[in-house]
Amino acid sequence: DLQTFVLPTKTFTLRAMGECEVQRIPHEALQAAFRDYPGIAEALFRAVVLDANITAEWVVNVGRRPAKQRIAHIFCEMAIKNGAVQRDRTRFLFPVTQTILGDAAGISPVHVNRSIQSLRKEGLLFFEQGIVEIPDLEALQRLAGFDANYMGSTEPLRFSNELLPEPTTVGEPRTPTN
């Protein structure tokens, strides 16, 4: 929720699909970290830009794509996010219901079911009991109009611990930790 760093009013909420842990970091602590460690500022700024990119892509997904392409797009994105892409197959756990997929795609569970059945018939996607198998990810990406570039850069941050200046705070200088 880095948006509250500059816009203190919450504009959205999150819901976990499974067990998770949430850690709150006060804005003052972030400001101090940004000042002392510019790499942290860059990493968090990247996260904000990434959120904006993903939001823009989802506006297109829900607003312009037909149901089958929307569902295909979700599975392509989840394959990348799960790190499940391999040369010979793409397989990952995705324990969601068709109702949840429908909510994410802005379509009814009936349309989700029809879309998954169509993708299965074409040999592009198998999704049963929370397990996804994608025999040909490139073919599914073409159908979905999926381009993973919106999901962010794989380039390393420009700052590293070796390049950081010593902190400028009063007291004993802190040394960066990995």
C-alpha cells in the first residue's frame, strides 16, 4: 500500500486467498530508509510503477478482451508470477474457484467454465482441482494477447550495498546488511 505514502487516503483493499502475514511499516521509517539507502527507495518506487503497469493491463483485460482471452491472460500471468515456466511444460498450483476467476475477469462463472472448456478442447490449458497445466505457453500467450513486459523489469537495481554511501544520521554509522 505504498500509495498511502503520498496519498494518505486508502483507495482500495486487499483480500488474501490463503494464509498470509502482513507487516506494517510506519511512513517515518520508510523516509529514513529512503534517505540512508537509496536502493530501497528505488526498489519501492519500482513496485509502485509495477502496480500502475499491472492496473493498466487489467483495465485492457477486463475492458477489451473477450471472455476466453481474459481467462487465458490470467493463467499466463499466474504462470509467470509462480515461476512455473519451463521448456517442456508449465505447471503450477492455483487453488481458486471458477467464481473467483469470474470475479477477477469480470465475467460470470458460467463464462469462466465455457472459456476453460474451450481452452481445454484446443489443448491450450488443463485446470482441475487447483492444478494448472499449460502445454504450450507461447500459444496461450498469443491467444491472450499477453506480453509479460508490463509485469516489470528483470534488470537489477542500480544500487547495491557496495555502492551505498555511509548513512548520514547522527550517532554510530550503520553498515548496510544483506
